[in-house]
Amino acid sequence: MSLHGKRVLLIVSGGIAAYKALELIRLLRGAGCGVTCVLSRSAAQFVTPLSVQALSESKVYTDLFSLTDESEMGHIQLSRAADLLVVAPASADLLARMAAGLADDLAATVLLATDKPVLVAPAMNVRMWQHPATVAAIATLVARGVQVVGPDEGPMACNEFGPGRLAEPPAILAAITARLAQAPGPLAGRHALVTSGPTHEPIDPVRYLANRSSGRQGHAIAAALAALGARVTLVSGPVTLPDPAGVAVRRVETAQQMLAACQAALPADIAVCAAAVADWRVATAASGKIKKSPGAPPLALELVANPDILATLAAAGPDRPRLVVGFAAETDALADNAAAKRTRKGCDWIVANDVSPQTGIMGGEENAVHLITATGTEDWPRLPKAEVAHRLAARIAAALA
């Protein structure tokens, strides 16, 4: 899609990642997009208004109480003159103020006053990103329709490693392009919750229990639902896949964390539980590495059941999604086991697939599924996982029409 004729209001908050905003401006302008920038006071400590103005070819706004700005445009008009508001980088402080509805500087005031869609690209220290206050702020913003891109995982300027790095400018540009390209699709106005990937249940700091899952199918479903206009929250276990563009991603490790993230994302119209959640976890994970001793008996692990995420989401109640779709990965008696699972879990549909080793489906690029509903079974041919996702998303859209 060409961005010619589109306008983005880019809000740059403070943090070392602010320098990447300059590259994002260059990419947007190269794509033909008009860019107006708001710099927070702390952002101006990392990038200068002059450099931002030179690249954006537009006046840079910094002061809420500038009388000249108020007479020429005003913060209300500024907040509504663009097609999309983008916050990159979005600091922990600004995200918290957005969630609280504060309006104590120009950036926060513009975000509170806008009636346009908002996309944020967080960047902060890993501990700040994982802090319950930030987790709660992100959940609040996502529930209000704010789209989140990233953060990425990797080394940081503070010499720590983990999630918290600003998504790279090309990835942010792709998310902006996808958001501005969205025509009202059949799932516009719907919120879809998708789980994907495995869960890792720790035995000790270096070992874990898990299922063989790449996350390809779940991630493809999230992208397909977003392509039909849905606002998508993807709760993903540990995978090596890139985040789907235009999708809010919540990364988790364990089944308990996945359930908590799913419940925090409610309410939703659609839930698709494609994750390969470990059925059991160790009753008490060791705090240190379990050592192997010569002549010692084999290690005995006490396992306890993990929470049943699909059954929990499908249970009757005010937050139950209108359509709950589960997955059944089976190695024998596929149809019978999957149909029994649909009844037992209380979900509306089950997508069943044969994951016997000879099929190469678990972790592979293709899938052969059977869609089981209350009215019967549809047998789909072996297809690329992206095509399976598109077919499932189309069936979901038709069911909710």
C-alpha cells in the first residue's frame, strides 16, 4: 500500500531509543507519508527538535502552553489532524499516563484528546516492561483499542538482556502501513484473542517440560484475523517467529502465565486456542540446577495438572467470548478424540489435526485439519498453515456475520 496522502502524528517520548525515531521519520517520508512530530521534554534530551524538523519537513511541537501553537492549530486540532497517532518510542512513564488518562504535557494531552487510532511501540528496561504496573497499563490500553508493536528481545543499553527493545523502524513502518491500509473488514470492531506456541514449565533453571510447537499456525491465525479487520491480542509462548504486523503480542513462558494473560485480555468476541499448552508442570521447580550423581537412582518428578485454558475461556459467564475455538492435536482416533474434547471443554469448534511423527505437521510448514462443530465435520486438504489460517478466519467471520 502507498502511504501517499496519509498523515501520521509521531509522538516521541524519552529514552535512548528515541534516536530510532529519526529513521522511522525517514522511512515514512520515503513512503510518501506526511509526518508531524511531538517531542516530549525528555525526548528532546536525546534527539533535537531541529533534526526532527529537518527530516519530517514539518514544524515540531513540544509545548502545551505555547500561545502561538494554540492560535495556529491548538492541541485539539493537532490530535485529530492525522490519520494515525504513533508513539515511538513509548516510555513506561507515558504508557502509564495514557492508561491513567492524564494530560500533564503536550504528548499526553494530544493522546487523550484524539479520536483517531493510536499505535504504540514500547521501549524500556526489561524489568520495567515486566513490572505489574506496566503489564496492567498495556492491558488497559489494548482493551481500549490501542495497537502495540513489540517490544523486541535482545541486549539493551543498560547491559541487560530481554524484552524491552524498541521494535526496529521497518517493523513499525509495516505496522503503520497495515493499520492505515485497513478497510472496514468483516471482523471490524471485533476483538480476537489467540494463543500460540508451546509453554515451558521449569524443572530447574536450565530444564523444562514442553510440547513440540513452532507457533506457526497460531501466529498465522492471528495475522489472518487482523487482515479481516479484527483487533487481535496474541498470547504467545516461547517461539522464534516475528510478531505478526498489526497484532498486540503478549509473551509468556508457562501455562499459568498464559491463562493470566488471556484473562487480562478479556472481553473478546473470539478466542482461538491454538497454543500447545503443557498439560503438566513440576509441583515444585528446583531453585538450582539439579545435579546428576554417579550411581544415584533416576530422578523422580512429581507432576501436577496445569490450568485448562480452553475450558476456562469456554466456561459460561459474562466474559465468555461469543465464539471459542480449540485445537486438538492427536496421534490416533483423531475424529473421536477431537469430538469428545469439544464436548468436554465446552468450546464451539475444534480444529483437529494428526500430529503423528510421519505427518511432519508439528513444527512444519503445512497442516491438514478437520473443523468439528456442533453440526458436523469439515475435512480440509493439506495446506500451508497460512492458508489454513485464512480459511479459519473466513469461517469465523461468516459465523459472526
